[in-house]
Amino acid sequence: MNHKILLTALAMSSAASLFATSPMMYPAPPTGPVTDKYFNLEVMDAFRPLENDTSQTTLAWVKAENALTRSYLDAIPFRGAIKQRLSELQNYRKTGLPWRAKDGRIYYYENDGLQNQSILYRKDSLDGQPVVFLDPNKLSEDGTVALTGTFFSEDGKYMAYTVSRNGSDWTEIYVMDVETGNLLPDHINWAKFTGAQWLGDGFLYSAYPIPEDGKEFSNANSNHRVYFHKLGTPQSEDTIFYEDPEHPFYFHSAEVADKGRLAFISVGGQGTGDALMMKDLTKPESEWIYIEPSQDYLFEVIRAKDGVVYVKTTKDAPRGKVIRFEASNLSVVTDFIPESDAVLTDVDFTTDKIIVSYQRDASSHAYIHNLDGTLVEEIKFPTYGSVAFSTSEKYPEVFYSFNSFAYPSTQYSLNTETGESTLIGQAQVKGLNPEDYVTEQVFYTSTDGTRVPMFLTYKKGLKKDGTNPVYLYGYGGFNISLPPSFSANLLYFMEQGGIYAQANLRGGSEYGEEWHQQGTKMNKLNVFNDFISAAEYMINEGWTTSDLMTISGGSNGGLLVGAVTNMRPDLFRVAIPRVGVMDMMRYHLFTIGWNWASDYGTSADSPEMAQYLLNYSPIHNIKDDGTQYPAVLVTTADHDDRVVPAHSFKYAATLQAANTGDRPKLIRIDSNAGHGAGKPMSKTIDEWTDMYAFLFKNIDREPAE
């Protein structure tokens, strides 16, 4: 394809001819074509002005696009019924995994059903009376301020907590007196990718230099530093604890361990893993020592006690292991928990046991070990699912939660001596009987012969007669696994006789680092082929047809949806790319986009890498020859400072300008929202309502009430 010719034609066409191929009159976007040169490639960017998301012309286009989308969606007669049922499904008590603080009191999050944000509760014992400790719903009128982390001081007197506004990655830090609940005057602004690590009379946090006005959500972030904040002082007096000006695109995250005796700095941003440094804080002359200087492997401190350090790593162990060494002698390192045939995910210490968690074929397995690392027994779970543990080295109890596609989160206490689990809490979703649904794991063959796993969940008795709607979801990147998990929103689709299919594509962590690498850089095509093969499997096995197939994915999964829609537009009836990375030639120039280079490569790396990216970049490969595309609903948000909305803006504008058939190509742009984390319940329900209304209308299937 001649990308320059295609995009030049799109940019230069008059508004009348530009949109003449569609039954919809799409808003004319601001144009100002720019030609970029990548080695020997010249690439036209037709809608460059849309990168400025605060300009008047962009804001006018956003307003017009939202008006068009709303007029389409609001006219769908069954939209109201969808919203009503989604609200009913979400209106159940959602209780988080409890944990014990240093003083023995128990904390947990809970949402009574439709609250925008979950409330943090505290009680004196497991059977005690809960009291509200912190209610983030009171931090804003519309529920758009999310509580993103809590961090107790070593003496338990104070709790620092982090919040995000409107879904942004920018973080604020507040400090609360644990006994009185009163806020201290300490307040940190413009922190990012950070918690609060207590050290003496203050805490450490990470931040970039304060951004310029108007560029808070677009400019590339650089020079991530670790600061020390002393309680009772203004942020302007905070001192730099660690910085590396020679490497402006590194992340730096601090951790304090062993009762304040040791500090660790995790360094990432330019590799597939993290470098790790350590410093002895008991010696003023102590220097930072590298435990691992490269960013080629995972290095995560899981425990440091009495001068002995335990680290989870993938070095010499692509599926993960735990190493052990003394902080005073890094020359002697031993394997504490060796690599196995499953992927190591978590290691949690109790007073006298260790809980070791793995993923095998993308599903959770967990085992009790003695403190010397020897295996005791496996913890049994009811089906494929995801598990999370809460432990304390001061208290013997172990709490854990389990959930799966048809099993809402359930909490247990575990007796590590007997291996017995006791139910302590179980969510009750209106109208849900888990026994009415089937989850099976299938394995299909991708284009190059690779065996790929996929979970299918559906109502019992569903037949392979080709009449079943399918919602196919994938991600495939950044060493992230997609294990089974519960979603009331997805339950709605299955209630309607649909099949939820979750493909565990290459690029994730399902089978360790090798599986991850097979989906990165010039192997990225494997991810797209895996996803296409998943859709073909569902059709070939008789579950469905292309006219009943919907694909969806978010962020890197949005890229996935955009790419495969261009590759096989005939295979899908509906495509929903959510907050996707759509411009692969320029993604690294915005906010933290440069951090994704370890998975994607960049257009500045080499002529070969630039050509590879151009060959699949969603914006640059939209067909303009009358090929019938699926109905497409693009979603993004105005405060997404991770994958900036310019990606979705330019993708939607290019899609609407091209001759891709008569199915709708719409964009839904949420306000006061970000990449997805911390989104209020009301906004979540609205978004899923719109997606389902669009989906069912375009597969010509009216949902049952």
C-alpha cells in the first residue's frame, strides 16, 4: 500500500466527497497534513491537528462526534433495557480481600452495589463491627476521584493515601492520622507511578517535574525522580532521594524494607524487566549497589528481614523463581524456590509458612511451603480462576479471594496447618447461579502451528449450531496474562445466549518470557494471527458465524482490534477498540509512550522496524476501496494520559474518511475519565450500555428483557 498517497488523498478531499461513501454524515475533522520521514519512508499524517486535544477545532470536532454517536445510540429502542439489567447485575455487594495492618486491625474495601467508588472499612477483628475509614465518594461530587493506594507508617500512626482525578495517571498524596481520621496538612501534587514508602519521619514518592499548564496530558514525561517528603513541611522543600539525569526515560520506584534498614530502587522503562539497586540506610557512607543492572529480567523484592533478601526474578528462569541472599554479601546467591513448569506469579510470607502462587495454562494454582522453601501441599480451588492472597508475617491467618467467569469474588480464610479453607464472604449477584454456566478451556492452532489456549464461558445446553453471538476478547502484550475473572458486565452477554471467548495470545505471560517475546517487536504479527485464528476456530467449530462475531480489546488490546480489523474485515461483524494505541509511527512521542518500545520497537529504531510498524499500524492500513468493514465503535476519554486520545481521534477520523462500506464507524469520547482505572460505576454502566446497544443492533439481534 502507498501510505503517503492514501493519506494525502484523505487529507486533501473536500468535506463533501470525503464522507460521500457512508450513509452517515460524519463531522469534518480539522486537517493539516504533515509528511514525516522515517529513514526511507515518507508517511502522511492527514489529521495531525487532532493531536492537540485542547484546540478549539479539536474540541468542536469532539463535540460533533459525540453528538452523532449519542443520536445513534440513544435511538436504539432496547438501550434502556440493557442499562436497567446492567444496573441490576452490578447492584450487588462487592467485598474486597481483607488485610491486617501492623496493629492487628482488619481493613477491606466494599461497595454496596452501585456506589461510584468502593469504601475503605476497618474493624477490630474478622467478626467485628466495620466502620468507614475512608470514603472516596466524598472526595468529589461525581465519583471521579479514585482512591488508588494506602500506605501505613511503620508505627501504624499515619496512613498516606494516593488518589487519581478523572482517571489520570497523575497522582496526589494525602496523609491521615489513623486514630482520629484527620488529615495532616501534607499534600503532594503531580506525583506519578508511585505509592508512598515510609522512612523515618516522612516518606518516599516518585514524580516527574511539574508539567506546564495545558500540557499535563500530552507531553512526553521524562526525568522520573524519587523524592523524600518530611511530615509537616511543604512539597517545595522535598529533597531528591534518587535521580538519574543521564537516563531521562527510566522509571524509578523506591521501597523501604527490613524496618527501615534497607532501601531498594527498581529501575524500568527501557526494557522488558527492571534493574534493581539496594542501599544500606544504616551506614551514611553507603552507596547504591546494583543487584541487577540490566532491564532484561523481572527483579522484584518480596521480602527483606534480618538482613536476608528474597527476590522474585526471571533471570536464568523465564517462568520465574525466587532467589535468596544476604544484604551484606551479594556474592552468594541461592535459588530458594526454583523455576517450575508453571509461571510464578506471587510469593507471600506468613509467620511460619509461605504461599506460592502460579499460573498454569493461564489459571491460578497455589501451594503452601515451609519457611525453608519445601513444599507442603496444594490449595484446591473449585474451577479455572484467579486467586489473590493476603498475609502478614506477624499474624498466622491467611485470607484469599477466588473468582472466575461465572463465580463472583469469594473470600476465604486458610488454615496453613491443615490446608482447610473457611468461607468468610461470598458475593450474591441477582439472577446468577454459577451452575447454569459452563467454562471450558480449549486449545487451537495459530497460523504458524503454535498451540494457543482460550477460555469459553456460556450457558449450559448451548449448541454448536452457528447461531450464537460471540464476544471475543484479547490483549497479547507487555507480559500481561488474561486469567479467568468475574465481570457482571460480561455476564449480561452470556445471559443473552452469547459466548464470551478470552484468548490467551502470545505477548502475554501465560507461558513465561518466551511466550511474551514471541509477541513483541518484529514478532507482533504473531499476536494478530493468534487472534484471527481464535475467531476462525469459533466459526470452524460451529459455535458461530462471522455475522455474529464481535471483537474487543483495550489499550494494547485496542491496537489488536484495530490491526486485525484491517487484516480481516470479513471475519467480524462488530469491532470495539477501546483506548487503543492506533498510531504506531508516533506513539512514543506522547506521555509515557516511549515506555512501550520494549514491546513494540519504534519508528526511529531502524528502517526495518519502521517498515514493520507501518505495515500494521491501524491508522495507516485502513482500506479505502469499498471493502466492507465491521461496524466500529471506538472508545476513548478526554483525560487519558496513558494512551492519549489523539490515537483514537485520528483513527476514527481516518476510518470515517475512507470507503469501508455502509456500516457505522463511530467514536465515543468520555469526559472526566481516563484510561480506565478508577472509573466511577455510573460511567462504567453507561459505557457498557452503549457498547452492548451498538453490538446487538449491528448483529441484528434484539436482546431479551
